[in-house]
Amino acid sequence: MSAAPAFALPRRARLLPELVARHRGDGFLTPASIEAVAREVGVPAAEAWEAARSFHEFRFDAPGGERACAGIACALHPGFHEPELPAGCLFRCYAPPAFGDEQPFPAEMVRQAGPLLGPADRTWAGLERARRLGPAAVLDEIEEAGLRGRGGAYFPTARKWRAALRHGAPLALVMNAEEGEPGVFKDRALLCLRPGRVVEGLAIAMEALRPAVTIAFINGEADPAAEAFERALADSPIAGQVLLYRGAGGYVLGEETALLNAIEGRRAVPRPRPPLPVDSGLFGMPTVVNNVETLAAVAVILREGPAAFRAFGASDAPGTRILSLSGRVERPGVYEVPLGTPLAEVLDRAGSPAPEGLAVLCGGPSGGLLPGAIADQPVLPGRYHPTGAMLGAGGVVVLEAPGDIRRAALTMAAFNAEQSCGKCTPCREGTPLLLEALGGNPAELTEDLLDAIQLASLCGLGQMATGPVRSALAFWPEVFS
């Protein structure tokens, strides 16, 4: 954790940073080390143990073997072999197969840049303009620009900020850079290559919201991204005003209430809604959680103005979106495209095969598969098909159909089953049953099982876990017979 601002979080909020420090020092956690951390931060050992076990990157015995990616892009590569030490996704889908620790995002993998990924200067012009305008006018600019959150839900950013501010109470601001969805690496690209733009967006948000505490939460494996962000932060006008937290894995941390629980030193599981985080979030404070790409867009808006931001994209979804492309394409990497761009145009630019015999996985484990014949969708928020495919966080994996379909569906189902936080029964019990049926007897894939998972799970991750399976069965039922 970095140097703290004037506001200090409660003592138990040190639990995750202390566990991360122990894990990094020893390579794994033991009951003795967890109990020692519990004493240091003043929580019962049982609660510390429960919290530690909810993070998928923590090991509880001495590691052995080389970490290897088991994500779909790597699994499709001819050089792939079943890993001795599976690592889920190592987020180097642009260079499969991936092994070992994370590497800095390579500049050459920015295949198409726009306002977010384009060259950056070393000034703080956007922040200076925000300070001249004042908080109310900054909110007006964000609203006029029509910015929607880029984490995957696309909620209007200005509306979220106003909802937290309406309470007139001390609030918290959290930057979510956990980025745990397989096949998505656009936040890593921004943090490694344009960290100043992200820091400036965070600083502008602080100027508008005047938070009591600001936290940057970065994926625990993404060391190059965290180091680049820390360097940019240290050279910024908000140096010393932001707490830096590192995660320890768990796809569920993409759900913002699970992320808040992690910061609070609790088990990383979603909370029931209501209340929403903007009403009662981190330690009961109204809380704004924004994605890395959202904050980079805030910097662009305050530098260039709402009209320049709206010059890209669609009328009801302005601006650009960074797509993470991988799989069976000649030029994988990140593509920053105006919202509304036909997906087929981006695929063609990436060197995708012809639509015949092609499939596209959109939205990862919470999304779905599209046949190439209907993949000419505009890059816009929302579902591309009722069976599950959606824009989400912008992950796009190109596959051969039908040859890759079974493996892709099994890989996504296995990921959802392994990553279930276990809080609610439909997801905890249903996703392993889904995987078992998919890999063995597809006749057991009843609508009742799919509906129970989709309709009764507590959070969006469980509710959307059936998407890859539903879409695979809808378009390619023969591969499971």
C-alpha cells in the first residue's frame, strides 16, 4: 500500500495488503502467517483465513513448476501443453502460449490508437482546466460528453458521480484495475503505455468528487502496470493522496461490491443490492468505482472538450472503445475504435479468416459465441445476441467453427466453475454441474439447470455464466452430441 492521505481507513483495511506482502515474501501463505496478520490488523483468525481463501492467486503451500496460461487463446495455440501449474489467464493473449510472470505491455501490440492510446504529453492540462472550471462544471462536461463507464456495464459516468454526491457525506473513490476477465488486456495497455492519462483522469475525478479517500486497486499479478502507474502517480499533482492496493485474483472482483469487500479486509464476495455502492459502499460511505479506461476518457474530455469526445462514436454511445483481440487472427492486440464501428471491420483489420467457418467469442466467460455470418455487429453496449454474446469489457476471441467451439465452451465453463466465489448456491453448485454435463453427457444440460444459474445467482457473473454454453448449443449443437 502506498503512502496514505490524511483520511485513514479502519485498521482491518490493512488485511489484504498485509496478506499480499506475506505471500510475496514467502511465495505462499501458511496458517501461522495468516494468524499473525490477523493479530496485526485486529480481526479474528477465522475471518482472516476466510478472506485469504477467497482470492484465487494466493497459494497455501510451496509452489512448484512453471506458471502457464490456460486461457482460450493459449489453449488454441499449437505450442500449448497442459500446464503443470495452471494460471487461469496470464493476459498475454496477443502472444500465445504465455508462461511465467507478466511482462510490460508491448507498444507494438497497439494495433490502432485513438484519443486514449495516442501519444501523451507531460502536462496536466486537463486537470488544470478542471480546477479552473470547478466541480459542478466538470460534472456538466462529463455529462455533456455522454461518457458511459468502460468496465462493461456502461452506466453513465456523470449520473454515477451525482448519485454519490447527492448524499452530502464523505465519499470514497476507487479505481478498479483488477481486470481479471480472460482475453481482456486493455487496462494493462493503458497503465503500461499511458499511465499519465489514467492518473490525470483520476485526479480530475478527485477534483470533482472531493473524496475523503481515493484508492487505486490493481491486479496482483500486473506488476509492470502497477509500477508504471506508481511512477506516473509519484510525478503527479496528486502524489501522496492515493492509496494503492494490489489484488490477489478472483474474476468476481470485477463486481464492484466484491472489490469493496476485499478492500475492507473481508471475503471477496458480492453484496446484496440494494444498497448500491453510490449509496453505501466502502465502510458505509457513498462510493464511486470507475474503470481504468473510464478515467482515461475523463482526462480526454477535460483536455479536448465534450464536442471533441463526441466527434467519435455513436450519438447514444460517444467516444472510442479499446478492444482486446486474440485467437485466430494475424494481428492480435488492442484496437481503439469509435463506438458504432462494425465488428467485422475490426476483425478484417486484425487479419481474421473469412466469415465462413468463423466464430467470435464476445464478452468472455460472461458473454457468448457468434457465428461469423452474424458477427457484423456494431461495437456498442448491450447484447449482440439473446444467447449471451455482448461487448462487455471489450474482449474478442476469434475461433474456427465448429472445430474450436467445444474447447471454447468447456474452457469458459471451467473458468466460471473455478472462479465462483461460492456465496450463492445456484452459482456455487450449478456451474460445476454445467461443466460436468458439458464435458460428459450434454443431455443433462437441461433448461432448468441453465435457468437456475442464470435467474437465481446473486451477481452478474453467475447470472451470465450460462452465456457461452447457451450460444454454443444454439449455433453448434452437433459438437456436443
